[in-house]
Amino acid sequence: MNEHATGTLEQALAHAERLLARDPVLAGEQAAEILKIVAGHPVALRVSALARAEQGDLPGAIAILVPLAQAQPSWALVHLDVGIALGRTGQGQAAIAALRKAVALKPELPQAWRELGDQLMAAGEHDAADAAYAQHIRHSTRDPGLLAAATALVENRIPEAEALLREHLRQAPTDVAAMRMFAELAARQGRTEDAVSLLAQCLELAPGFHAARQNYALVLHRSNQSERALAEIERLLAVEPDHPGYRNLKAAVLCRIGDYAPAIDIYAELLEQHPGNPKVWMSYGHALKTTGRGDRAIAAYRHSLELEPSFGEVWWSLANLKTFRFSADDVAAMRAQLVRTDLGDDDRLHLEFAIGKALEDVGEYAPSFQHYAQGNAIRRAQLHYSADETSARVRHIRERYTREYFGARAGAGCHAPDPIFIVGLPRAGSTLIEQILSSHSQVEGTMELPEITSITRTLRAQGDATSVMPYHEALAALEGDALSELGERYLAHTSIQRKTPSPFFIDKMPNNFMHLGLIHLILPNAKIIDARRHPLACCFSGFKQHFARGQSFSYSQQDLGRYYRDYVALMSHFDEVLPGRIHRVIYEHMVEDTEGEVRRLLDYCGLPFEPSCLRFFENARPVRTASSEQVRRPIYREGVDHWRHYEAWLGPLVEALGPVLGRYPDAPE
């Protein structure tokens, strides 16, 4: 043994471990000397591997650590080392698996939880990352009160966690770890503004608290404050420019605001460095699909499935291209995954929808319907939707928003004419209308903008929490200036989506039909277009569509039929109290007389006719809905009556629709 290795074997090993931090070359030499005497000694092997890692030889470190972890399956620290090394070499999924082994063996390893959180964040698994970060706080604190609060948060005992954190912050109001935890708790409860405020305070006190800044950026992104989120991400990237979690989040925010070119570049760079991440391959595919690069999107989705064949969301993403056709081998592969007993509900329901689409495309309608029905049943069981609550809300709006109500507020609001709202039910042709209008030289298409929903949340928070409909009561209490300010807020918050100098832009969030009273009051000169389609065609198209979020009414035939009835009743009410305010486009009329309907649409918007609106399928703009591939083709007649293939199984929908079905396209008396 060399001059540095003195005394017993244990002393020599302890000395080598101490050398790692200040002189990894010497630590490696010491470990090599020990291994000459005690071949295969686990601690010496670990020191040798870590010495290589410290010197930048990660492949050499992994070559030692992986067999060591296999030989020592209960040694948590080695699994942690494996996870760190694999993560540094871009093997994200393998790193996550190793780190999960480490924390399962020894939950009190705070570094393992933090590394796991970082890897999950890089993989786009934000909720799982949040949970790992909460465990990191739990296991790194020495404060008994904070430890109890962290434990309650990890175990989802929210009221207890909240009480403990409030008491802790009363006694230690500048404890930034407690602030970050309280922000996590607020975010889980949907109190986004509270989470944003807490994290902002936290960062004022501790600007270098990068984990809190990452949380802050994520909460800002989720609350539709994209510009602020990007500013925080840039601050993080200034410190760690290669951090995969920060870069992945930046790409997601860029996609949210329609900046797809730099987002695609980020995803491509991430995948070059971390090729084993199926979630990032999927995100890359989504961005490519939205920008019309269908073949490259399919290739990205295929790559994701090579890494994770059970990834149901990717199978559904292929089906959701609408123009894509599965091969017999694809269907066999999906069925093989579906029979697995260890398949999670999310993967299972996505596979059910995807197989339903595959069988529909080859005319096997009976088994296709069964798969759609099963996918819907799984999703419906996950949700807490109440058709009675929707009907009550519609009755409340019809009773409150009268001619007199609007007359008393005439002249209020922001008078800018910029927005064109397209509302209605999903799958009713709104993307087609958007594509036609955005092909006009004076109109820019954006996406389904969440800003009106954000305004309703603000109003709800201002209203009396004990009232039945606090948002509507808060709106009724506003004076003219306050209504104008809300209109200005809408324009300011959506400006990031506008990439051209066009004077008009489209917001095609379909669910905004529930908020037409608000829209009219805050933006009285905005245009409102109602996209309407045959009840059975529209509702069944919604039934066979799995939506990424929202549209909770669409997973049951009965819920769909009742929702369509409520929608028709509400639109009829606004036709009566605001005559001529809303322009209706009947999908079947658009198919039969495209030019006539386009001219009427442009007349309503005050726009001169342009032939480009009839050649909308040549418009290369990004399209961020399920119809993105369909609207890149000329209008086709086949979609109008396609629902008839499934008519035998639509009895519950027919019954739920009631008189609305027979009166279409008119509303019942």
C-alpha cells in the first residue's frame, strides 16, 4: 500500500473517501491499492467509481457502479450514485428507476429525493417531482414543527399541514423552506395566486433558492403568466444553462405562447443529450404536429414507444392526428399492452381510445364502440362532473343576465374591437372557422386562450364565498371603470400570443359560451361566433375524443346530451337578450355552401372578402387542437354523417338530447 494508506483497511477506506472531495485522483489511486489487496471490496469499488465521476469519466464510473448495485441490491447509497451518474449522462428514465430504489431502501436520504425531483422535472413529470421535492424538505429539516408539516404534506393531510405551517410561519415568518412548502400546499388546493405570492416573498428573502424559483416558474406557467414564467426560467438558466429540467420547462412555456421554433430546438437538443426520455419525445412530437410537420411528429411518437411500449398517451397522440392510420402490427402491439395486469388507468384509457380509433378506421364499428365506451368509463370514474350543477349554472345565468341587466351597463367596458371569440361545443367545427378566418390578411389565429377563465377565477375570489354563484355576483357589482379594466387586462394578458401586426385575433376557447355575459360587458365590440354542429355528430365526436384537460362532461352519453341541451338553451337566451350580437355558423351549412357561409362570416366580422379564406387548408400557421391535421385539407363531406355507423349504440345520447335533436338546427321553443 502507498504512503497515504496507513493503518487498518477501515482507516484506508475512510481516508480514500475523505480524499474524494479535495483530490479525486489520489482517492482513485488509494482505492486501486486497496482493491489489489482485497479484490472486489464494495466500498473501495464505490470510491473508485466516484473518483472517476469527479474527474469527468462518467461512463467509467457507471461501468463500476451498475454491477456493484446489482451485487449489493440493498445498498441505498450505491443506487443513489448510479442514479446521479445515469442522470448526468442523459439516461433519465434509468436514473429515475435507480433513485426510486435508493429512496425505497433508505427514505431518509434527502439528496436522493432532490435528485429524483430534478430528474422527474426534466422528464416533464411535474406532479411526481413536486412530491419528491416535498420528501426532500421532509428529510432535510431538523426542525420538529417543519418536519411534522412536511410529513403531513407528503401524506396529503392538507388541513393538518396548513395549520402546522401557519403556526410555524407565525413564529418564524422568514423561514423560506416553510414558505416554499406553504406555496406547494396552496397550489395543490388550487389557490394559485397565494402560491405565486408566497414564492415571490420567498425569493425576495433568498434570491439564490433555486428550487423555490423553479417552483415559482412552474406555478406562473400553470396560472397562464407565461412572460413572468420565462423571466424566472432565464434567471435559473443563467446559473445552470444545461439544466434539463429548466430547459424542458422553458420549451413547455414557449409552446404555450406559440413560439414553436425555439421550443422545437430545445426539445431536439435535450433529446440529443438525453435520448432515453419517452415523455420528452412525446412533447417534441406534439410541437412538431402543431407546426404541421406530421411525418417528423410520427417519428418522434414512434421513438417514444420504442422506449416505453405501454405509454398510452403516445398511442392516443398517434390516433389523435386523425389522418394517421394504424397498421395491423400497431393494433396487435396496443392489444398486447392492454392485457397487462400492471397497466395504470391513464395508460389503459388512452389505449382504449386509440384502439377504438384504429378499429373505426377499418370499419369494425361494434368493437370500436366498445373500446371507446371502456375508455370513457375509466375517465368518467376519475372525474367529479355533475350535470345537475351545469344545468343549475345555466338557469342562474339565464335568470340574471336579462335585457335590463345589459341595458343598465350599456357603454361600459373596453371598446377595443380586436378579439374574435369562437365558442360552442368541442368538435363542432370551431377549428375550421378559426382556420378560415386566420387565412384573412387582417386576422391572426392564436389558440384556446385561458384568460377569460382566469378572469372568472379572480371574480370568484372577490365574491362572497358563501353565495351560490360568487363570480356572477362579483361581476354584477362592478362599475364601468372596473369593467373597462377587465377588458384591458384581457388584451394585455393575451398580447403575448399575438405574433403579427394583424388588427384582429381569435380566441377559440369553446367553453367561453358560459361566459358570454362577461365577454359582452368587458369587451362590447368583440365579435362572438357560435360554432354549431348536428347534436349526434358533435356529441359522438366528443365521446370518442380524449381531451387533455377540461371537457369533463364528454365521457358519458347522458352528460353529453344534457350539456348540449344546456348549451342550446343558453345561446337561445343570449340571442333573445342581445339580438344580433352572436353570429352562428352551422357546420353542415359550411360544408354544403362554403363560399356563401364564409362571405356571411366575414360580413359579420366587418371584413372584406379574400379568396385566401376559401383556401384555408394552405395556411401553414400552427394549429393547437385535435383537428390540426384535418383543417390542413379541403372540407370533406364524409364527416357530416359519420356518426351513423354508431347509431345503434347511441340510445342514451338520443334520450338525453330530447327535443333539441328533432329541432336542429333551430332551438326548441
